[in-house]
Amino acid sequence: MSIKSLTFLAFVLVVFCIYYAVQKTDFQKLVLLTAGIICMVSMSSIAATGIVVILALCVYGIAIRIETLIKESRGTISRAVKGWLMLAIVLDIGLLLYFKFFKNTYLLLQNILAAKNIMLAELVVPIGLSYYTLALYGYLMDIYHKKYPAEKDFFLFLTYVTYFPAIIEGPVNLYKKVAPQFRERHFFDGQKVVMGLQRCLWGYFKKVVIADRIGILVMGILQEDTAVGPLLLYAMVLYSFQIYTDFSGGIDVIMGISEMLDIKLTENFKSPLISSSVTEYWARWHISLGEFMEKYIYYPIALNKNVMKFSKKISNKYLSKAFSSALASFIVFIVVGIWHGTGWNYVVYGLYQAVFVAGAVLLMPFYKKIKSMLHIDDKTLSWKIFTVFRTFSILVFGRILIKCADLQGVGIFLQKLFADINPHALFDGTIYQFGLDYKNVYLMYACILLVIVVDILHEKGVHFRELLMRQGIVFRYIVYYIAVFSIVVFGIYGAEFHSANFIYQAF
């Protein structure tokens, strides 16, 4: 069951009706828990779902044990507490690393043995593993640091872990922000339901009309062995828009469904296309992951006593202050790279991002001097446009590292990228040979422009959903019909009326 399928939409409708029909907190929690289990089973398997339930049970029990031991020792962190914490982390993060690093090895072993007529069972991979394992790690660390009491209601805890709209591609839902909402009784609110539906429509539009349309052209170009130079650069620019509309589109659907259910999740995007620096971009892109990294990796490193002690030994005053921040940024982005994938190209991708983020911290005085010498006013529109273009270009080249299968593939891609500088292929009709005719290409351009305009207006405080809700009912429904019509008519669909899988589902 894909979240883009008619089956899923019917499933959401059934869950929605039962959820508001029961009107009791415990029953509503049970509805969401049941929905989460059904989704996990249908999207992966019973065995994979069982792994998630067992992991949740272990973390739930160990967290209570840690809290009990801390209370018994009157707040002292004993060896036993550290031992239980380490066990829970090994189970949680170990499971994530096992599937991330062992999956390809297992598949290779499966193929080798199949050639010898020895069949291995299919590897069962729980859906959404990269998201709730991070959330569980955060929960464990918060219990360890006595930020809030350990959850005693296992069914509520399991509802939090398996919350069905968010199990595919996040966001990373931190316990303190999301779990308490499952204790509350939720009443039907017509305005929230309508606004949730609006967001779902926008998400589906971005996914099936824009992202999947771009994907056809990008795949066509990148799979063409003779494609070189500007044509490859064109494909990577489009890929940046594809991954944004794909990921943010999926999140919009998830957030829209949650809004209909009166469950508030962490926003994952804040107009990242208009970022003026790589640092700002990561504050606007995948915000829930950034929040997790900042809280549970960045600050524990930056504020570590040994790191701060070492930084004080640095003679340069500015570098002494900036060292811990730069070091933490480097480590964070290496982790972010590994989170995205298991090859060395993902490690290099993390380092690539870290160079710009940590470099901005370490070289800040130098940048200020350069801007002062050149009399640059960073508040002018021209400088803003330049910095946005610069940031986007840095990110486009960075995505080569995660689009290619490995570092060897990256090297080959870069050779082909700089093999030709003639942009003629972009204007002589060549691009219409890769799966989209000129009408679809110009529709794609128009949709990309629409997304950029919406992002800019959101940054200016203009929110279309709120604006639309203030209009008359006739106008609103005309907009809804146009949106549905656009998705159905202009959407790119594959077999069985399903569009391609979400890109970030693979992470």
C-alpha cells in the first residue's frame, strides 16, 4: 500500500471516520495504533513489523528501568544506568546500521548462493527505520538526562513509534512534541480538515505532477551514455528540483493527514530554495533531522569538556571560540551523509557539506573583511540573488555525490560533465528525446516556477491555504476542482496507476 495509491486514500478515509466516531481518548489511540500496524504490515511484512514492535518494547522497558535506577540512586548516574542505556542504544542504532550496511551484502550473498541453487529467505526491512530509530535514540537520551518521565503506557508509546502517516519518510518525530498528543481527546474541526486536505492536494501535485515529470527527463539524460557537459548539468539542476518537490510533496501529504487528525508534527521545510548559504539551507531543509542532529549530536560535542579544553589552547581568539562549533559541524554532517546512504560517496557528501558549514564559521572574519573591502551591502536584492544562486550551485554539485552509485561513478560523471562546454544541446531540441515532449517540458518549467513563487511568498508571510480559507465557498471549490483535475490529468503514473516511489523513502 503506497501513500499515493487509491487504496491508501480509502484507508485514510476509513481511519478518519472511525477516529472521530469513537470520541474517546483511549479508542482514538487504539485506532491510530491499529492503523500504524496495518500500514507497516502492508508496506513491508509481518516479520518486519514484529521487529519494530520488539524494538519499541525493548526501548520502552529499558527507559523505565533507567528512570527507576536513577530515582533509587537519588539522581546519581550509576554504572548500571550507563549499561542499560548502552544496551538500548546498541539495539536501536545497531538495528539501523545492520540494515543499512548489511542489506547490500545480504543481497549479494543471496545472488551468489542462488546460482548454486541454495535459496536464502528474503531480508525483511522494516519500513521507516531511519526515522523512528533516531526518534527512539532521542527519547532514550532525554530519559537518561531526566528531561521528562519515562512513558508508562506501552500502547501509547507504540502508537508514537508506528504513527502511520509518518512511518515512510518522516519527519523525525521527537517524543516530547508528538507523544503527549496521543493522550488527548481530539474533536472534529471542519477548518482543520479542509486545510489538511488542501495541503494533501498540494503535496500530491508536487509529487505526481512535478517531481515524477522531472524524474522522467532526469533519468533519460543520466542513462544516456553519450550525454556530456551542459546536458548533464541541466539534469542535475532538474534533479535538485525533483528531490525537493518529491520530498516536500510527501511531507505535505503526511502533514495534511495529521492536520485532519488534529496531530501536529514538526515542519520539515521552510522555503529552502531561497537559502543564502549552505548553513541556512540546512536550517530550512529536513528541519526535523537538523533538530535531532543539533540536540543530540552537535551540542553534546560542541559543549564537551575535553573539546572545550582543547579549543582554549588555540592561540587565535576567534578560532579558539569557533573550533568546537566547527568540529561539531564536521561530525554532524558526516553522520548526515551516512544517514543518507552507506557508500563512501555518502561520507564524502557529508564532508562536502561540512566544509561549507564549518568553513563559514572558521572564516567568518575573513568574509567580513572581503565584504568590507568590496563595499558589499548584504541587504541589497542583488547580493541576495547572488548568494541564493551561489548556494543552489553548491548544492547541485553536491548532489552528484548521492546521485551516483559510488565514488568511481562520481569520477566518471565529473569527467563527462567537463568534457564539453557547448550548451547547444539545451536549445536544439535534444532534451525532447529523453521522455518528455516540448509541451511536457514547458509544463514542467511552469510548475517549477510555481513552486519557487510559492516559496518566496511563504517567506514573505503570504500563506495560500489561509488566504484561500478567507475566500467564498464557490471560489474555494473551483480551486479544489482545478487542483484535483490537474493531479489526475497532468500527473505522471506508472503501472497500476501508481507513480514512482518517494526518493527519501529509500533513506
